Amino acid sequence: MGLKVTTTHARDQQLGFIGSIVTSGATVYAVGGTYHQATILHSVDGGRSFAQVHAPRTAGLRDVHL
């Protein structure tokens, strides 16, 4: 069984890399960041679309737990 991955957003250097993706039903959280700016993305439709969530001032996030 393979993992199907589809690009939903174009690359954005301000968001940096994604360090972790966690799902719970249709809810998806993706966290990461770049330099001194953390990134938190949230999806309620199974990852078809994402909204950026306010992130704490930190040097990027590496993991997320629900």
C-alpha cells in the first residue's frame, strides 16, 4: 500500500518546510517553518485545502500531537 501525495499549494518560501503532518478523521495539521518563523497549517477537508493558523514566535516547529 502506497501513500498518495498531491500538491495543494504552490511552494512558498515564507512557510518553509513541513516537519510533521498529523491527521484525525478529515482534520489535518501540518507544522514546520523556516529560520525564526513557525508554520501551522490546518485542514478540515482531508487535506484538499489548508488555512494558515497563527503560530507562536519560535524557530520553527518539528512535530505536532493531537
